[in-house]
Amino acid sequence: MSQDSLFSSGQELANLVVISDLLHDSWATIYDLISHAYLNNPTNPAPIAFKVYYPYNTNGAIVAFVSSPTCTTLHHLQKEMVSSEDLEGSQLDFDFISTKLNPHFSLHKEAIALFASLLNQLSALKLQLGSFSPLIITGHSLGGSVASLFTLWLLDNISPKDNNKRPTCITFGSPFLGDRGFQQAISERPSWNSSFLHVASNQDPIPRFLISPTNGFSGSIPQSCVYKPFGTFLLCSDSDCSCFEEPESVLDLMMVMNSNSQQQDSGFLIFNYGPILECLKRRVICKGTSQLSDFGVNQLQAGIILQLEAIGIGGQQTSNMSFLRNMEERVKASFAKKTNAFDPGKKLSKIKEDMAYLEWYKKATLNEGGYYICFKERGSGSRDVVKSREEIVKRHRILTKYWKRMVAEVDKLPQKEEAAFRTRWLYGGTNYRRMVEPLEIAEYYMKGNRDYVNLGRSEHYKLLEKWMNEDKIGGIANDRRKAVSLTEDSCFWAYVEEAIIASKGLREGSSEEKENSRRNLVNFGEYVMSLIRSYSVSTEIFQPQSTFMKKWWQEYRQDILSSLYSCPLTFYMENEEYRSYA
């Protein structure tokens, strides 16, 4: 997708939404609820009302929320924010919104109060809505804020794999709901963010009410509590409309709409979106940008001008090149972000090819001591093996770059999305770790370093191992009776290297060094025997030219026998019991 189409697609999306019955059905339920709850019953004291509608001849449902006219006043809208910390321990459980990157957020206090007033009813309704598809949650004004909170409640119970079960939330004339922490926590979950469509008219003051700490209504709101948009916005005038997704652009446009409109100093009337939706639906949009190119603007700027005019912002703003360039930069930044977004499945076939090459290398080096020692000792092995080492280094780098980014992206995900990763990708990540980390260990000790496990190990290997171990909890006990083809502990060769260092200390060190070395070798012996007993180590380690056999056992055999004769591993090796290990 080009940068031009990224921006111009806003009108195409708007046209698609307006032409469909989605908006009209949603507004029809809202207007019906407003009429019955408040317009025909002006003495109704309830500040918020909701009702479930079942569209004829479908399996879906629409849940509509509306707030009373008395809630749509300065007194209610100017309520401060309430932080997620203040909600902890209360009946309102919104902890699930928090993420590792954005653990704290704040929400509009009046919206939280209205949601709390319906808590028992919504808890029961939440259990009943799982079978309805499609499911639309809609709301007007502060009812839209409550609709958004209820939608988030529902989304938290849906697996990332069940996209077809996700509800769609459509708000009309709803004020912004939360701060930047809230916005960014939602944006970390693209499937959640895409579930929200907010409709706002340039004639309706409510959506613009909390857009800035310096606007005409909310001058007392501190800068730290500025409200931020999330989801997709359908901004409309009485003649046209367009969709916007980039949050800062939405904020800028809403501020311009606010400055261009006539602000009301006290209570707000209920703005009726019905006529404007009908007008937009009837209007056949057929626009081009060729005529704008004559005015010295590029295609992207032309698309921006058309969208600004569609939402009633024209004249001075569209002729302001500084404003246009600012919007253009936002579009380009958004395009770059989408282009560079990490797609784990995109390179999967290439990653499988790289892994297959490493598996071939492992088999090719089996009779020459194994791929660990062949990789570590550059000049060893056959000509073909030595020649292949450069290719292995290249594949190693590609795989590590891929999995480092994969793990970093997953580590930022909320818990449920992280769990979904384990189901889909953890097997491949575990295979990668066991195949590639030994090569990293070889490079580490080639440079004369020590203690790889504590000082040299990459965080992404630690996380992959941690996730694998967590997934094993409650699993079936290991009853393996045959050796694995790939040693399960990817740090095995690091422990072998440390055993070689300890054996050297046992031979050449001071009395204190010898005692420390002896203690370390006892621990190493227990570790290796535990792997052997559970068949968790590959037969590769017992190849005569392997680092384990040649560099440790054969070279330091006498030192080990004299100091560690009672160690089970020493007995196992001296009696050549490993020959029957398979």
C-alpha cells in the first residue's frame, strides 16, 4: 500500500461503512432507546439506560447504551480522571487493560461511575452474549463511553484466535475515554483497537469536549491528564465524511473542528445523527484528485485536502501549507510504522529453510565429533564441512535476528496474546534455541570468555526456555526410553566448557582452586547423569572427537579419576557404559 492510498483509503472506508446498514441499525437502536427511556419519559431519574436488540432474521444482537440529558452537561463531563491504581481492589476489574509497556492508565471518572451503576446487570449480560454473531455494542454520548468499557470487558474473554467472535463497538458523539497510557495499552492489541469505530459530527460538541487542556470547556484539566483517542474515527460533516486511524491526526483534526465550531457554554442538546447518516448514504461519492494537482500540491496532499473538506475543514486550513505538511508527515510516519511492523509469519518459510540447513550441518558433522566442535574449531573437519561453516554463521545470524525480534514482540504482549504465541510458535522457538544456542556458546568460549550462563546468555534464550518450562507445568511426566536427537538443555555445551576449565583448575590450581574445581565437577557430574537417566542428551556427546569426550574426559581423565573416583559420572565413563546409550 502506498502512502497516498493509506490516506485516501479513509474516504473509501467511510463510504463502505456509511453505505452498509451497520451505522444505521446501530443509530436506530440508540434513538429508539433514547425516545423510550428519556424523551417520552422526561422524569426518568436513571442516568444511564441500556437495552439488547435482536435484529430480525439474524443470529446477532445489538446492545445499546444511552445517557440521560442531565448527564450530557458540563458538570458531568468535567469530572476528573480516575487512575487504574485507584480501581484496584474494587468491584470494577479493569486490570486486564494494563500491559508490560503501559501498566498504568486513567479513565473518565463519570464513565466509570455510570458503568459501575450497571455492574450487576452487565455481569449477567456478559455471560449471555457469547453465542451471538455478529455482536454490536453501541452507545451515544457518555453511553458510548460505557459501551466502550463493556466492549473491552467482552474482548478480554475472547481468545486472539477467535476473531469471528469479537464484538464491534460503534459510538456516536462520545467524548474521549482515557489518557495516553490507556490509548497505548489498547493499541498494543491491534485486534482490540480495530474493534472500535467512533462517529463524530463537526456539529456535535460532545466528542470534542475533552480534546485539550486549553480548549474553551476544560481549561482546568492538567496537561498530564490530556485525553487521547483510540480506534477508528468516522468524522463527518453534513455533506461528507472520512475515516481516520492515526491518533495524533485525529486529535489535531478534532481541535480544528472545535475551533471552527460555535461552542456552547452550558448544557448540551442531544445531537441526532439519523438525518446526517441518511444524507451521507444517499450521496454518491465520486471524487478525483486531478483538479487539485493544478494548485501545486502532490497526490498525498490532495488526498488530505479532500478528507479535510469531507469533514467540514476547508478554506484557511487547506490553504495552510504548514498544516498540510504536518498532516503529510503524520501519514508518512504511520505508513512507515505499518510497513516496518513485524509479521512473524511473513518469513516463516525462509526461517524453516535456514533451520533445515543447520540440521543438515549437524548430520554431516556427526562422525567428526559433532557440529559443536566442528563449528568451534574452524579448521577441523572435511573440506566441505569447513566450507560450510561460513554459511552456518550466516544462517545463525539470520535465525537469531528473527527470534530475538519475535521474543521481544511477544514479551510486550498482554498475557492472553502471549499464551496464543506459545500455542503457535513455541515449538519452533524451542527447536531454534536447542539448535542455535550451542553455536553461540562455541563463539563465546572461542573468545576466552567464562560463565556463559550467567554472563553471556541472551535474554531471548532465557525467555524461550522460561516459556517452555511454564508450558510443561501440569504436563505428562517424561517416560522416554530413547535418547533425543537434539540435547534438550541448549546450555549443555556451556557446562561442558566450564567443566574443562574446572578440570584444568583441578590439575594446576592452588589448594583452594582445586577444592572449588572439585565441587564444580561434582555438580557437573550430577547434572550430566540426570540428563542421561532421562534420555535428554544426544548420543552426539559421546562421539570420540566431541568436546565432551576429547577435550574433557580424555584429556583430564586421570585427574578426574584420582579426585572424583566415587562420582557416578566418573564410574559411568570409566566403565564405558555410554556405549549402550542410545
